Amino acid sequence: MESKIPLIPLSHVAVCQVRIRKYVCGASLMRDHSGSTKTFHEHLLKKHNLVDPKSNKKLHKTQTNISKLLNNAKLIPKM
């Protein structure tokens, strides 16, 4: 029986090597032709809750907006 899934060269795939307890994640992520690491960073953030400390400017901005909202907003109960 032949596989209908096309084989992808290893040079076009990045493999996640984050250890989860005793196991390695091993997720295969397609590399972008431009060399961008966006998909890999998204995988690390969504699946492993890991963030690159150098590229989390958006995260800090969101956290400060939430803290300002909590300090300034009035909580009105819904009835």
C-alpha cells in the first residue's frame, strides 16, 4: 500500500526538541522559505508556554495594559 502523503526533505523541516517529562516533543514544523522562525515561536508559546525573552515586547505591552485596566476599571456586577 502506497502512502499518499508526500515525503518532505529533512532540510525543510524543523523538529521540536523540548523535553516533556521523560519524552521529547518531536513535533515536525515546516521551515519557511524566507528563514523566518515565526511558526516555531508560535509552537513554543502555544504548546509549551515558552517565550523568547528577547522577542516578547508584545507580551509586556499586553500585561501592562491589563494591569492598568485592573487598577482603573470599575467592576459592575451583571444582573
